[in-house]
Amino acid sequence: MPLSNAKVYIVDDDLALCQALIWLFKTVNLNAEAFQDGLDFLQALDSLPSHPACLLLDLRMPGLGGLAIQERLVSRGIRLPILFLTSFGDVKTAVRAMRMGAVDFLEKPFNNQELLDKVQKVLAQYPLSDQKPFSAHQEVLEQLTPREMEVMVQLVLGKSNKVVATEMDISIKTVEYHRANLMRKLNAKSLADLIALVR
């Protein structure tokens, strides 16, 4: 699908990274606009034209951090697809962000091609940036208990049951129990189904 009118918004306090990302998106004919301050982005958002768009959002920044920006967008009814970029990601933060509708989490340093693939997929999946996909996304995830959400995030990050058990300080049997429950609730037959559902 043509994405010539799509826009990628970048909110990150690292000027060099913003400039590098703008250049990277130009290589695939995607327009990008960067903001180094969350408040500047939120103020500009009111006057930005309507078009397919997604947001690359840094988790930790001076002033408004990524989660606070996401919360303000949600409170204003703006369902912009968000991919978080972070050097300091943790499962609890990822769970909170995904519950509010974030579509992915990428740890810095990230692979440029992987980032391009994810952004193009998001823009194709949510071409109108409308609310429906995100409402559905949230409704599905809200079926899960907080513990099931934590296990799900770890699995989506590619961790084995054994690693999840160690990192969450629970038994492998408990991980298997939560995994079976969340797969059943989300109607996922495999890990690939699960990843496709939440991303």
C-alpha cells in the first residue's frame, strides 16, 4: 500500500538520534518530523494535518517522559500508533504502555532495518490512525491479569519459560500455567500468533 502521505513523528531529546532517524526514513520515502520536547509535540499536534501517522516515543526524557505523553494522548482521545524507543525498558513499563495501546517496544541501540520494517507495518496496519484498532487491541489485553500481562511481555520479547521464571522469581510450572491461560484467553495457538496479536 502506498505510504507517500504517511508521517512518522519522533519525540526524543537526543538531537543526533532525531536527525539520524529523519535521514533513515527519507531513504524509504517516508516523511518524518522530530520534536525534542514532549510538550512541543503535544502543542503542535493540534495543528498537524490528518494523515496516516505513527509516533516513535522515547521513554525517558527531561520534563514529560514517554508514558506521560502517551497518557495525555489517550486522555485526549488521540489513538496514534506508538512505538517506544528506550535504553531503560522494563517489563512493568512495557505492560503499562501496552495496556494503553502501544504497539511495540524497541531497545536502543536498535537495528535500522528492523525499525523501518516495524514502522512500515504499523502504517499499513493502521492507515487512517483511527480509534477502532486500538480499542480492540486494549479490549483483548484487558482480559489478562497483571501477572499474565507480565508473562506475555516476556514471551513476546523472545524469552524462554525458564528465563521468564528466573527473572520473575516464580517456578517454571507457574510460568507455564500463566502462559496457557493467556494463550487461551487471547485465542493464540502459538507464540507467533501471540506476537502477531500484540504487535
